[in-house]
Amino acid sequence: MRVRRIGIAVALALAAVFIAGCSTLGYYMQSVRGHFSMLRAARPILDVVADPATNEPLKQRLQRAEHIRAFASAALGLPDNHSYRSYADLQRPFVVWNVFAAPELSLDLKQWCYPVVGCATYRGYFDREAADHMAAELRADGYEVNVSGVPAYSTLGWFADPLLNTFIGGTEGQLAGLVFHELAHQVVFVGGDTTFNESFATAVEREGVRRWLQSSGNEASRAAYADFSQRRGQFLELLLKYREALQLNYRSQQTDDVKRARKRQLLSALKDDYGLLRTSWGGFAGYDRFFAQNLNNAHLGAFAAYNEWVPAFDQLLVQSGGEFARFYDRVKELASMPKKDRSAVLQALVPPR
């Protein structure tokens, strides 16, 4: 079954190359090469653990990852397949770099459409130079751009996605979260609705990690993840506040020059408020790299794609009695709706702030 699935996926990937035509031939070829290079580097976890050359910390992380993987299917109802049962060291800090782009006076991200999986609000590259080249082209066309390193991605069950060096080294909660998030994409994925897909996976990730640490974590791991979650929540709340303010600015009846001036004020105030938040954290610097950038609409638009509907999915899980099987059935019902109707249902589920 696995060989047949890979064969089908190869055929689809090659078909995508030829359907795309010359203008995007290079993009699809780098995608195919990059993905199969990753698969070639993957080795079964048991083989890596048994290898005398594998250092002890990595062995322990991989053995813990096996328990996390088993929990994902047994307790969260996530697919029980070959994904995350092998390991690949890619010798780089990220598996891909995603390019996001937005107009100067809008938070609406540019979309790219692909055969098989539909449209998405980003373009992924296995090579940083290629991502930077695309970013330069988009800037030349007047877009604001964000190039973001990504530690993991899902092939939606077409391939046996491996654990990677790009995320195996995080805290236990972060490792579990990435595995749960990517497996969630194999449960439900709607072509052309990035915000729905990522918000759903993020909701599964957060509740999954909470349950994992409650059942299998120790006091230290639970405390570490609680601190991480609190800071992440405050960071996201800060971005949401300024994203809403920017949205109001762009939709106003002011002239473009007035909107540009207001935009500069808001982005400057965002960094100032982050400085205050950082001080309240006792100097925790985990988000410094994000705020060191020249922030723009593409940065805040990408944030929305991963988080906008998370409160709605959280509420849907509560309405499902906390049972993931019922929750997934409800989410699949939403996925079958037209996007406009789906968004209306999700909006109604968002608790009042």
C-alpha cells in the first residue's frame, strides 16, 4: 500500500510539473527534488536509535517521539500510518521557507494555486536562495513580503512524513505539538482555505499537547509548556490587536497617504508594546527575531492564517464533548460547505471577547 501511494503521489507531482507549463516548471521541479531528497534521508527510528553513531540526547528524543506518535493515534484519533516513524537529518535549520506576500495597503495575502491541493496563501521553497529570489520578484511587483522558515509540513498522507532535525530539538511540548499539528492536516484539508486548515490543525495541536502532558509529562515539562503557552497567547493577542487596527485603517475612507502614515504609526507602536511585554516576561527573548524584522502586512497576514479560527475550533471541540472523533466529524461537515457558509458558522462559534 505504501509503495502504491508513493507511486500515485509521484505521478501527481510529475503531472503538476507538466500541467504548470514553462513559467512554473522550475518551481515544481524544486518541490519534487526537495521532497524526495528528504525522503531519501529518512531512516526508521529503530535503526537510528540502534546506530552507535547516534548521540544519546537524540536517541532519547526519538524514543520519546515514538510515545508521542502512539498517543496521537490512540488518544487523539489522528491517523495511524507510517508518518513520523522515521527520522531525517536535513543538515539545515528549516525544511522549507514559505514566502507570503500582501499589498501595501491590505492584509489580504496573495494566493498561489496548485494542481491536486488547490490554492494557498504562500509559496514554499526547499532552498532559501530560491525563496529570497521569489521575494525579490514580488517586491519588484509592489508587494510586501515575509520569508518564513518552516520546521515541518504535511504531505496530507500521500507520503510517510519523517521526524526532522528541524524540530526534534524543541521542548517536549513543542515536539508533540508539531507532530499533532501536521497529522491533523491528514484528517481534514480544504484546498484554497489556508486559514481554515491551519486554524484547525493549531486547535488540535494545543489541546493535544495539553492532554499529552497531563497524561505523560512530568512537572517540569508541564511548567515549561505552560510558560510557553502563556507567552505565545500574549504575543498573539498583541498581534491581533494591531492587525485589527491596521484592518480598520485600510478599510477607512482616508487617502492612501493618510493610510500610509497611520500604518507607520501602528507598526512602530506594535514594537513599543512588544518591548513592554518582553519586560514583563523578565527578558524572555523568544520573539525578538520576529520583531527585529521590518514588519509589514505579509507578517501580520501570515499570523492570521494560523490563528484566526482557533477560538471557533476550540468551542466546537467543547460542543463535541471533548471527543475528537465527534469533533472531526463536525469539522468535516464544515469542510464540505462553501467557504462563505463555512466562515459564517465559524464566526458564530467565536466566543465574545
